[in-house]
Amino acid sequence: MDFFNLLNALQSLTTVQRIAVTAIPMILAITVHEAAHGFAARYYGDMTAHNLGRISLNPIRHIDLVGTVIVPSITMLVGGIFFGWAKPVPVNFMSLRHPKRDMLWVAAAGPGANLVMAILWAIAMQFAHFLPEYAALPFALMGAAGILTNIILMVLNLLPLPPLDGGRIAVSLLPNNLAIKYAQIERYGFIILIFLLVTHILDKIMWPFVMLTLQGISAVFF
């Protein structure tokens, strides 16, 4: 089973087939990503997400109609980097035991969960050949979609642009005076991100890191 051949096969599917294969991996990727933020925040002392019931694997608690359904569907149809988001898990960073330091781990929990899920999809794909012939290929394609979706979300969220997770990690690591100034970018962060997306600059920034990670997973599991 060649992993990159499966990725190419994903691109040759009809729109309906592609949505059918990618819907479950995409919803799981976004749901677990957000739940991981909430779990990490609770671990480090902030109960906000816990009290609001957002530490949950129930997708309904995290789905945003625009970010989880409409935008990913459009990017899937027109090509380029997959792009989407869920309702952000609320975190009161000042409630963390060590706000600036713990911010790093709370932010990193989401991309970390995506990496773990990509690996779990890769492991699951090893069992595809045990399935009946009619189910083996769809399952393998779903696994490939799961790996690709999670790696794209991981790389996207690690970009050092507030309010993305990578931006919060950068704020956590910078000296206080620089961190305060860098955090002020957050008010423009989403506008910058949309500009990078529509101009396809985002593709050029992300794709080398996505491919490098995919090659690593392929080398280990396939």
C-alpha cells in the first residue's frame, strides 16, 4: 500500500466521494484538537472550558457552521491548502497556575493531538488488508485523508501568528516586553490569515512542512 498513491487517489475522487471519505477524519481532527486545549487548560488550573462542557469529544459542542462545514468544503472543492476551524475552546490564561509558561502547553496541546491522531490513522491503515475487498480501499482512503487533514491542521496551527496556537507559543517564549507587543498582532491575525489563504501564499508557506511530515510518517509506517 503506497501512501502517496492513496493521497493522489483522493484527488481523483468525485466531490461526493471526497466528502464521504474526509468528513469523519475532518470532524474528528477539529473536535479532538479543541478538546485537547480544554483538557490541557484544566490540567494547568483553568476550569473555564470544563465548566462550559467543552472538554468533550462530542463534535456538536465544537462545530462552527462556517469554519467547520462551509469553508473546508469550499477549500476542498477549489483546491489548495485545506482550511477550517471550530469554535475556539475558551481559556482564561490568567487562571493558569503559571500563565505565561503554561500558555505554551495549552496552545501546543491542539497541534500535538493532531499529530497523535495522524499516527493513529497510520496505524489503523495497517489493518486495511484484513477487511473485505469492497471495504479495504475506502478505509485506506479514509485513513490517508485522516493523516493529511491532521498534519495540515497541525502545521497551520503552529504558524507563529496570533491567535493561532503557534502565535500563543511564540508569546509564551518571548521576553515579556516583546511578548506584549507580539500579542497585539492578534487583532489583525485573522485578516492576515485570510489574505495569505486567498493569495495562495499560505500554500507556499505550509506545504514544505506538510510534505516533510507526511514523508516522515510514510517512512515509518508504509
